[in-house]
Amino acid sequence: MNETVTKRFLLYFRLMMVAWILIANAFFHAIEFEYSWLVFLSNIMLFTMEGDIKDRFISVELGGLVGMVLTVLAMLAIGALTPVLGGMLGLLLPLGVVLFLLIILHPYAPKVLNNVGFAYLTVACIDSAAFAANLPLFFGVYIVGSLVFNGGCVLLMKPARYLAARSIKNDVKADA
């Protein structure tokens, strides 16, 4: 894409994204759903990562899922170790293992051990009681919601590219 087409594409795509985000927010508001952050966080990560959109999509979906699984494992380990080792060590040992996996092993498995997993670990721990009490809901919403929402975003790229190319062609015809 040349620079003019790219600029038009970004304009059309961003307008479509605004509409898509508003539709999703209206849906979540209408059903009074309070965990829409599970979907929107993955979308933010999708568009802040570098690389090909298909690779980013896979990295976001897998990374977020791994982050949530690691959160569950860390919570289980903290619950088991705290009575034995005390509060500080019971927290720091499982947390250290999870952080080691996400940070140190990232170069060896970047599609699954990445900043998306780290973000989901962090956000899920903000209200760990709600997360623990609603595991099936959180995982279901993440898997289905992020696939549908982010998949919709990826699909919006094609009509945005088409509209950009068409509008440039129309501008060229009008100038001739």
C-alpha cells in the first residue's frame, strides 16, 4: 500500500473500530456484564504488539489464556504454601515461578509467554477473589469474547483496505 492508501485505510479502519467498540459496549451494557475488560484488554494488546496481524492475533489469544492459567496455578500454589511457609514466602515462591516463566522463558516461546499473559496475570489478581469464584465465566468470556471481538477487528481490515483503495481510485478519476 502506498502512503495515501495507508492513510485512508487507517482512517476507515479506525472509524470501523469505533463503531465495533461501541456495539460491543452496548451489548455488554445491555446484559449488565461487568467483566468486559477480559475482551477489551486483549484488543488493546492486539494493536500495541508488533508484527503481522495473524501472528499478533495468535500471540494475544494464547498469551492471555496462558496468563490466566498461570494465575490459577499461582493462586493454588499460594493457597497451599502459605500455611506451610508463611505469608511472604507462600506468595513470593509461586509468584517467582510464574514471573520466571513469563519473563525469562519468553524468548523461547514468545507466542505463549508474552506481555499479554503478564497483563492478564496482573489484572486478574486485582480482584483475585472474584477471579477465583468465577473461573469458568472468566475463561469462557476470555476465549469466546476475545476470539469474536478480535476476530471481528481483523475481519474489518479487508473492507477498510477495499474502501481506501476505491476512494483513491475515485480521487484519481475525479482529477483526470
